[in-house]
Amino acid sequence: MELTENIEELASPESPPVVDCEVLEAAKENIQPLASGRRVTALSAILTTPHAQRDAQLSAARKRHRFNVQIALEDDDDDPLEVYTRFVNWTLDNYPQGQSAESGLLELLEEATRTLKDDRNGRWKGELKYLKLWVLYASFVERPVIIYKFLLANDIGTDHALLYEEHALVLERDGRRSDADAAYLLGIARQATPLERLQSKHAEFQKRMMTAATLPTQSTSDPAPSSSRIRSALATSSSAPLPT
Amino acid sequence: MATKQAATRQAITLKGSTSLVTEFFKYAANTILFQRGVYPSDDFHMVKKYGQTVLVTQDLALENYLERILAQVNKWLLTGSVTQLVLAIISKESRVTLERWVFDVNLVDPPADPSQPAPPKPEAEIQAEIRYILKQIVSTVTFLPIIDDPTVFNILAYTHDSADVPADEWVDTDPLAIEASKSQQVKLRSFSTDVHRIEAMVAYRYEG
Amino acid sequence: ARLAAATGVPLNRRVLAYHEPPPTSASDSTLSKQRELARPLYARPGALPSSNGTATSKARKIPTQPERVLDAPGMVDDFYLNLISWSSQNVLAVALAESTYVWRADTGSVSHLGEAPQGSYVSSVDFSNDGAYLGVGLGTGEVELWDVEAGQKLRTMSGHQGQIAVLSWNAHILSSGCGDGSIWHHDVRVPRHKVMELLGHTGEVCGLKWRADGEFIASGGNDNVVNIWDGRLGEAVGGDGPATRGIAKWTKRNHTAAVKAIAWCPWQPSLLASGGGTNDAMIHIWNASTGARLHSLKTPSQITSLLFCPSRKELFSTHGYPTNAIMIHAYPSLERVGEIRDAHDGRVLFSALGPGGDVVCTGAGDENLKFWRIWEAAGSGKKGKG
């Protein structure tokens, strides 16, 4: 038994600590599931921080990330894409409930995707990491199809299978099947990588279409604009919000 | 006389505990296979167990397969030769291990005076503990990655060197480990009978 | 053992596997592909269809825009809490971090009622049935009693060891649901306020509702359990002995996620609705007298609150990710009458029905309160179907 204990200690620097499920269970409804799963070590760290300290701790870390972004954007040898990605991942890890006024995730993604577009003469456009920021951003907007159109038009991420796969999924969910099919075919024609994955996703899609499930139909609506001003509690923001 | 009686009682307790533990593995394995989508949900049906609803496979081939494995596990439990059971979920294509559901089998310390056994643990209490573990398995979807690609599973039994092994049925194998640097680990609850204490955990591949 | 778990390296052990691989599924693989697609959408980034309005035949026109939006800066984005309450006097109480505000719907005037003590925060609010008093639950476990008109704190009732995520009133009894799974009945009139204890949850109690007649109280918790309790108080009320303990009349384990949404039906008192969290998203309707489950409905997302319409046979639900929707369902068919997706720019966490029975206020992590005219005022003459 003792031998086991010792080896365990030796091994610990490499393997992350074991997280107690109780901590995660207690807050399970405040954890938005992500397709990629979550880093439970980060999750339990934030969940076990007492309410009162959480804000101070988060705002200090946020400042550091902000600062790093500033430096990276100004320094020609730095990698602002990497720094933004780290900032976004930190936000995902530390605001497990997802998009909220508090996390500012949506605003951060908006900023990162736009700032990096023309940074260093557009050298990030082909990077998978950059595309991933866009894909995450698209998951929060009301009509992601517009985002994917924009990416295709601006040659962002067009070498990656991910772009076509996500675009097609969004179209499929809107019930636009032939457009979805076209999205797969475009990616395959362009030899987007990994090609085999795209091809197999396309094949799965075609199989689904053959069994023709009824899918939700698309509709139109516009989100209310978000405003940034000094707010007082229970002040009327609008009594009849206008569509944009 | 007293010691002989005590020994008989212990034997009965061991048998009872072993079947409780084996049964738990059955429901835990079914819950994992359902929750993690290793088999399509159409293959499962609801049964009442532990005072709640549990999803169990109705695919005869899979049911038989699990029965055969659990029959051997039951034997090993009786002889105290199994120390751990692992349900590994593996990507069908790449053969990479995505998740390892680990159940440690420990023996509860016997009472200091065998002629004065502690009162048996109420079954309702054991059931509540088991219910809690199954509930946690269900809750893990809040942090486990979505598995997009087809997967298969493999059940591993860790036994003592001296364990009786039916040679043509069970073979030595790779532990199907996840590299420590890419592994996240979560400890689940445990449950205990008068003889066994089962500790559960899940390790999963996380690459951010 | 931990090491073995991580690395799979056994010590003096054998690692054995059954010689045969497990069987493959006999089910049609295209069927499972469809199941794949039907999976909840948080799973896949970028793939949520937005649909305001409805698809079923029962659909009727509901306003897709709120008739009023109020700013709620600092509203905590926490599923478990219950941060808004709307009184019979048409006053809305809102908790924003450590502050409690009241907004008088008739005049639109706002006042700051009070602050939680240093180091704590307001985790729940609930108006007494007459609207004269506000119960305020704190993160540190205290339950405060406030006189709304005077704007004064009358007393602090302590003893709970965890966050008070939910409160519910019945006459002079204020019941509190606690992070440790206990529910206490406080008699706000007597010094020894704790008159009864209900122990039946192993996780935080986040849903709690007295039936209007006080005969039952229903609770839901992070242990995924719904309990229905006899509302009668025990023998020891007012005595010097310890508070009595209640035993649940019914314990329901059908939900597979936390149960915060609990609603009693005003026009058929035996009906109780409960709704489950992310991994469940089911609405169950129970008969509280017989314990039978009468109806069930799978919804697209985390259920954060439920309300019965007083004047129509309809049920209103609010939702978290992925749809952030408000929905209206017909009873007993549970057919969808209406849905507004992305009703807020974040999870819709709280809801309260106005005294007119027509307007619902919702609160969310986007720090807004929205007022939706879902139904016509009771007795306004226009009779709907269903």
C-alpha cells in the first residue's frame, strides 16, 4: 500500500489532480455542457472559490489577459491569436454558465474575431485556431448562417474541413438541405483538410437526408440591440424595444 | 460453536454482498453504455431498480455478453481476487481510449471480534448509496466531451497474480490507459456493503 | 489505485479482458444517426435554429417582444437562486447581488429595500400572500423578514447552515429551502421561529412551493428529487421541545437533473408541475393526492421555472441553454401553444406572474427583467380555446 502511495506522489506532477464529483454535482445546473468537454481541474478551482473572493480573483485575471492582448497586438513578434485564444479559453473555464453579462464572452469573441481579421495583413485568416474563434462566436449569434457566409466571402478558414462541416450543420438545422449539401461539396472540391473526415460527414448527412427527418423550419427575427451605458437598478431600458 | 456460526454468517454475508456488487456493475455498465452513446438509445429500455428508473439494454447479444463477464467477476469477488474493474470506451476508428470508468474493489475491515459482528448495513442505505453513484454517472455529461464518432467498449478486470483465470476466456491485455498529460480525472461516490467497498471514478481524454 | 486509474500500470496484478469483443448493435444505424442529430444542441456549436413563434396547430399569436424591459445590473446568473417575486399588491421584488429592490408596477417607482450583511448576498426572495412582508434568504443561511411598506427589516431568523436558495409563504409560515438539503418552516410571529423541519433531499433545495390552501408543500432539489409533503405542522408547534420533523408523502425520482421549477395548478388543486434541469428538461405533471404521474413532456432545454395560467388551461415555462426560451403549453395535451426563443440574451432563470394573471416577468443572466403579456387579463371576456 505504501509503495502505491509513493509512486502516486511521484506521478502527480504529470497527471492532473483528481477532482471530486461532489463539487461539480453541486453546481451542475450552472455548468453549460460543451462539445469539447470541460477541464474539470479549472472548473473545480472556480467552483470551490468562495463567492466573495470570486469576483476579485476573476477581475484580476481578466486584467492580466487584457494586458497580454494589448502587448501582443503591439509587438510584431508576438502572437495575438494565441493570446486571444487563451483569453477565450480562460473565459470558458471560469464562467461555466456560459454567455452572460458577467462573462462578456460574446463581446470578447466579437472583438477577437474582428481585431484579428486584418491584423498583420490578415495572416491569421488561414489558421485553424482563428476559425475556431469564429465557430464559437457563431454559436452565440441568432443567425450563424450569416457568419459562415462572411467567412467564405473573406477567405477565412477556407482550407479547413471544420468550416464546411459547421456551415452545413447550421444549414441542415435550418432545413436548408440542398444548401447544406452544397456546403459539403464545396469543401470537398476545395480539398479542405482533413478531407476524409469531411467526406464521411457528408456521407452521414446524405444518409440522414434519405431517411428524411422533419426538421425545424427557419424563421426571421432580430435580436434586440444591446446597449452600453451606465445602468441603474430597474431603470427602464425600453418599454417597446425596436427591432434593428 | 460460536465461531462456526460466525463463519457461516460471514459466508452468507459474502455471498450476499458479492451479488449486490455484481448487480451494481451490471446497472453501472448499462448506465454508462447508454449515457455515453456507445449503443443507440433505442437498444435500451427502462426498468425500476434501486427505487428509480434505470436504462438497461434489451439487445440480447449485449445482455448475454455482459452476463458472461459478470459471472466471472462474481467468482473473483467471492475469492477476493479482483481488485478493480474498468469499463473503457474506445474510438472505433483510431482505437484511442476516450474514457475509463474505474471501479476499485476494496474489502471492508472485518470486525475485531468475529463473534460480535456489527449489525448488518440496511439494504435501503446501500441502495441510496448506489443511487447516488448512478446519479453522478448521469451528471458527468455536464463536463465530459461529446463523443461524436462511433465507439466500442472493453471491460478490464484487474486481478491478483494468484487469481483463478479460465484461460481460454480471459486474456492478459493492455490497460488501455489515457496519457496522464491528456487525462482529467473525477472521483465519484463510493458505496459499501458489509464486505465490499466500491469506489468509482472516471478518467477522460481532454485536449481542450 | 489512483495511479493505476490514471496510467493503468498494475502492481502485482494482472489486467485481463474477456476474449471476445462486445457485440455491435443490431439496431439500424441510420436510426441512431437520426438520434445523433436530435441530440441537445449545446453539443454542437453554431447549430441552433432560431425560431420565434410556433409550429403546432394549437399555436396562437403571442407577443414576441416584451412590453417592458427593466435593467437589472448585477443579477446573479445562478440557476439555483430565486431572485424575483411579484406580490398581490402589484409590487415586484428583485434581488441584485447584495441588494434588494422593490418596483411598484402601478407607479413605476423604484426603491432600495435593503442590503445583505457584509460578505453575504441575497439568494432568494418571496412575498407573503398579502404582499405586506418580504422574506429574504441569504447566502449565509439567514432568513430575513421585511415590512415592505415601511421598508424595514423586522427580524432575522438564523440557524440554517447553507445558502437559502428558495422561500415560500403560507399565512404566517415562511418556509426555506437550504443548500444542505433541509427545509424549515419558520413561524414568523414567535421567537422560536423554527417550528418544523423537512428532511428529504440529499442536495440543495432550489424549488419550493406551498399549495394555496396550505394542505401541501412541494419541493425540488439538486438531488433530482421531487418531494410532496403534508402541509400540516407537527404537534410540537409553539412548545419548548425541538421542532418536529415531517416525512415526505411522495418522493419522485423521475427527473434526471435538478428540480427548481415547481408549480401548483390554481384551477385543479391536485395538479403539481415539476421541471428538470439541463440533463432532463422534462416537465412532469403529478396528482398530489394519489402520487400518480399524469403527463410528461420533453422540452428542448433546461427548465428554470414553471407557472400555471390562472384563467386558461395553460402552463408557462422558462428555459436556460440552449434555447433561452419562454414557452407556453396547453393542458392536458401539453401541446406547444407558443415559444419565444432567445427571450433573453442569456439563460432565462426566474419568472413571476403579476397579480392580474396576464403579465409574466422574467429575469436572466443578461441582467434584464422583461415583462411579457402572455395572457389576457382574467375576466376580460375573450375566451380562448383549450
